[in-house]
Amino acid sequence: MQPQSDAYAASIALLDLAGFGEEKHPVKLACISNVANVSALAPNKSIAFESEGLTAVYGDNGSGKSSYAKILKNACLTRGSTPKILSNIYDTQTGEPAADISLFIGEDKHDIPWILSGNSHEDLKSIRIFDNTSAAHYISNEDSIDYKPAGMKLLSQLMRACDHVRAANESEKRPYNVAVPLPQCRPGGKTAAFISGLSGATKSEAVDAICLSKEEDESIPVLKAELVKLQTSTPEQLRKGFSDSRKELTPLSTYFNQLRAKLDEKQFETIKLNYDDYQTKQAAAEIARKQAIEGHELSGICSPEWREMWNHVQTFVLKHNAELSFPAAAGEACPTCLQPVSVASAEKLKLFNDYLQDKTQMEAGKAKVKFDSSITALRLLSFNIKPYEFMLGKVAEFNPEISKSFIALEESFKVLCSNLTKQVPDFSIVPIDYKALDWINGQIVSLKAKEDAVNTNEGLTKQIVTASQAINELDDRKLFTLSKQNILHEIDRLRMIGLYNAVTQSCLSTIITTQTNNIAKMGAIGELSKVFEAELKKLEFRNFDVGTETRGSRGKQMLKFSMTGKRNNISDIASEGEQKCVALAGFMAELIVDDRKSAIVFDDPINSLDHKWRRKFVARIAEEAQSRQVIVFTHDMSFLVMLGEATKKANSKYSAISIVKRGKLAGFPTSEPPWDVKSTGERVKDLNKIMVPLKQLEDAGDVDGYEAMAKLTYNKMRETWERLVEEWLFKKVVERFGRSVKTQSLKDVVEKGGITPEDYAAIEEGMSKCSTFMYGHDQAPELHEGVPDFAEVADDFEKLKAYFAALKARRTKK
């Protein structure tokens, strides 16, 4: 096995699935605290969010609102790029941005230490962010769909793994991309074709087959000499030369071919079979002979001499005594002793005759004749190489090894012949090398072919071309042989390239993308278009047709919004408000299809120029706050007011907090909305809180402090009188942050107490008193009355509270 590389640990690390797991419980944002090294945010401050409904976070420019939002954009999921977080430029010591982020997961609270360079956190990635950057990304870019069925999540991680393997594979492959230098052979030749066809599958045996043998290498000068002869001779001269050379070689060839015909492997096997056959049949005949002569003391019975005698007696009887039987029967005269033959002798003579007529004996005789015939032919062989010594000398001049091989071949034939012609043949294997004989036979055939080929000038020309090509091919093969190691290295390189390419091929995204498309069409992603259209209807968007486009790419599902039937981009045609509307519809559609109920965060989602769409935008996120935690960061006071109104209308929970800047530090949170958006009742509560420290300043004799706070109190009382007129006297028929006149609210004004002279008097008195002593109204020195004491201030506040209570009671009566 190969040693582990530096990348091994990273390669086997768990894949980052943060944000793509199945949501078991909704994740809600509880608070952000212990912020460090994030812009100018003050450390050790905590900004908390309500777990239900909509939490609005208001902050002026520079208050630190956007810095808190940047933390969430980097920690949670958002479309488009994540913003860069800078440290405090006024701080001499800088460090990595960090914060503690608390979450509610189900009913359990979890505190998560977050740092910018840390690993993604699954639960934080469950929270989605929408801002101007993500809105522009929805409109102008194509991106992957982050919500996926379980199977697609696995496929997307498989794609990541494939990308990693492919990148590592290509890196390892790079050194093999440089080809090994190869010999430059003549185009069109077999060697050149072989080189051009080299691959990782080329076998070393095929390379060896192209390489020159020693004999082929030594034949090149001879062939070149023959080519010169072809080029400088006439056909007649060449034919005579080829014929003479052939005739010189023929006797030597004939001598050895005759020996081979008698002693080659085929003849050797034939002789061995004949001998084995003879031995087998002779053994059977011997058994029959012993049975025939059993009981006779006379030796030599059934021997060849005895058989000769028997045959002569048989001839005598059949020729001169035809009336007698042979062998003689019982009672007849014996042809040799002329005495009557007894019964016992007749039976023995019959046994002798039966033996001689027995088939076994006859077969043994035939086998012996056959074997003796083959051995006789061997004994007639003549081994005399002297008549051919001159020719062997000429061969030695050309190829000494061939000449020596002829001598060795004759010696092998002699040994084999001697073994076979022994009294008891020796069938031991004698190695015989026919290389020399095959060579001379080939030379004779070649010379005959060359002789026939140069019958005409055309034939000679063709021979010259053929010889030239053969020499060229041999030259190429010689060059090839000299470069054998380079060629083998190139084959190894191509083999490795093939292996690396096979790995790359196995990592292609096509199959994964196809499977992703199939799952997408069958699952929730296939419903995206319908959900997107439904979201556009909720926002009452009818200005132009917009649709979704999804496609598979490298194992991912890509999403893009486009104008139906148009080539133009949405950003080319739509206003900024229309673009935000389409982007919000896409954002909400993704949440619905993903079936997630975790928190969503908006950071200044729509600007003050989008008047037409702000209320629709606000109404939609207020509706969403009924079923999930919604957090909105904004610097737009009128948008903040709209959020309060929309959540009230949608019957969603609503809370507002503020973030302010103090000195060089920002991000100081307050648990209340800014004064400007507070209702009359909320302002009265704030004034109640002011009364205690105001009395303490007077009791302490702090004249300057008391005067400043008293003037501030009259400021706030005047603004409260103004909010009272707007909110309760006119029942919000006209609002300072509104773009409409609510004529239906006039009914409450008319039918619930109207507007009386007493109302005018009370409001006029209160407003005048506040205007006299508040900041912002300069008085002539001679008219300066001094700030009222606490008792008078408190009395003026009580009048405000009393009138507010009475007016509220009138306007709310049924």
C-alpha cells in the first residue's frame, strides 16, 4: 500500500452537511452576545429576539445594526456572497471575528460559540437570511437549490466527493502528461504504425516482436549488398547468379534433408512403434511355442532350423505322397523314419503344426519383418560430410553459427542412428536442432523466388522496390530496438494515463445529474414553480409573467427566475421594487418547498423608494410571522411603523428593539423601539419613568441638571400631545408615515365623541405650555420665566394623562 499523503486526513474527514439535514425541530434565534472583533460593535453586549412572531430591530446608519446582520449572514445560510467582516479600525488589537449565538431548538436552548473561520454549524445553517445581495442574486443569477430530499443530499455530497477525487486524480496525473521521446521512423512503415498505435494495453511481447534479432541485424549489410547488385545488374545476370547460388547450396541441403527424412521425429516414432509391436507379438508367439513343445526333452524344437526341416518334410509329403495327410495321422508311416506313427506321436505332430499355423506366430513374423526393414534402411545411411566442406566454409564466411549448426546436426543424426540400430534399440531422446537445415532450405526457396522474380525488367524493378522497403523496415526496427526502454516507459506512461482517465471518467457528474433530475421531478422540487406562482399572487404581482427554471448541473439542481417567453433578464425590465417582490416570492417558495419552520432574517429588505411594494412586502412577512420566528433589521422608520401595523392586522406577535451608537462604539441594544414610533400609551409610560429621576435632581439641588431634564420632559410631552392628536383624536385618519388617508376611521371620530371645544382647549393649553419650556424655542431674555418646578411639571403631565385616558375611553366605547 502507498503511504498516507498530507491530504489523507482531509480526504477522510466528515463531509460538511450543515444546513442540508432533515429539520427535526424549528431553530429559533434567541440572542447574540459576547461579540468580539466585529466592526465597531461594543463587546459584552447582548441583543435578544422574541422566539415567536416578528422582532423588528431598528438602528440608524452607523448604529451597528448591519454589523449584527453580517454576523448572521456568515453564520447562517444566504443566497449570493457573504459580506466581509472587518475589525474595529480604532482598536489597536485585532483578532478573529467571534460571537456567542444562542438558539432555541425545540424547547431546548443551545449556546453556540461562533468564529468566522470555524466549521459550519448545522443548526445555524437552518436559519435563512434575505437582504439586498440575496435579492439581487435571485433575480440575476443561477444557483443551486439548497433544499433537497434525502436522496439528493446524498447525491450532492457524492458529487463533492467525486470533485475531490477528480481534482486529486488530475494532480497526480500531471507528471504523466509529458510524453517519452520515441524514435522517428519512416511514415507508412509497420514500425511507424506500431509506434503510433502504442497504448497502455500494448504487451511487452509485441514490443519484442518488433525488435530485431541478432540474425536480422546481421542480415542488413547482406541485404544492402544484394540491393546494390539488383540496382547494377541485368535480369539475365541476376538470374544466373541466383541459379548458381541455389545450385551450390542444393547438395548440402539434399544430404541433410535425406538424413532428416529417415531420422526426424515422425520416423523415430514409427520405428519405436514397430519395435514395440514386434516385441508384443513375439511375446505372445513365445507363449504358444512353449505350449507346443511342452514335455519334449529335445532342444531346438520350433527354432528356425527346426522350422526349415518341417517345411521340407511338408513339401516332400505333399509332392510325392499326396494321399497321405500332413502331419501324419495315427497308424500312418512317418515320412522321416518310415515307422508307423503312434496316437501320442500324431497328437504331438498336430500340436507342432497348429503352432506353426497359429495367427500369433504369423503376426509376430510380420512385425519382425517390418521392424527389420526400417532398421535395415538406417544401417544403409551414409554419414560423410566431407564432400560438403567447401560449401560449409562459404556458409561460415556468411554465418559461422549456421556452419557449426550443420556439423552439430550431423552428429545428432549419427547418435540417433547408432541408438536405433543397436541389438536392443535405444529410444532415448536425442535433441536435434534443425535451424541450419531450415535456413538453407529457406535460402534455396528464396533464391528460386528471386530468380523467377527477375525474369523481366518490370520484375527487377519490383524486386528493387521490395528490397528497399525491407531494408528500410529493418533500419526502422533497428532504431526501434535501440529505443526499446523508452518505448516500454511510454507504454507504462500511457497505461497510467489510462488508469487516471478511468478514475476521472468514473467521477463524471452526468449520471449523478441525471439521477438528481429524476428525483427532483418526482419530489418537492418539482412543485417549486406552483409554489412560486402562489407567492407572487400573495404579493399581488401581475406586472409581467415570471417563471422558474430548474436544471441539473454536476449533480446539483440549479434554480433561476426568468421572464416567461422573453429573453430579457428580469433586472433589465423590472423596477427595484418589482425585483424585490420577485426575489421575496422565490425566497418564500424555497422555504415552503423545503418544509422548514426555522427562523428567517431580513436585513433592510426593501428601500424607501419602493412605496408601492413596501406594504405588500410587509404584509407577506407579517403573515409568515404567524407560523415562524421572523427578524427584521431596518433603518427605515416608516417601514418600522408598517411592520407594527401589518403584524397587528395579521394577528401576529410583534416586538421592536433599537440599536444605538455611543461614542466610537456601536451596537448598544435597548429593549424598546425608538421614541418616534412609540404609541401615545407607550410614551406616557416613558414619561412616568422620567418623573422619578426628575424629582431626585430637584431634591439634590442640581439646578443645571434639573433644568436640562425638565426641558427634555416638556419636549417629550409635546411630542406625546402630537401623537395623541394623530392616534386618538383623529383615529389615524392621517399618519405622518402613511401614504393613504383612512377615511373609514372618520366614523370613529364622528360617532365616538367627535371633536369638542373642550378637546381643542385641553390640547391647546398642553401644547402651548410644552412649547414654552421645551428645547428649541428661543425666548427674549426679558420674557424668560425660568423652568417650572417639579410640582408644576408633574401637574402638567397629570393633565396630559387625564385627557389621554378620557379621550381613549370615548374612542374605544362600543
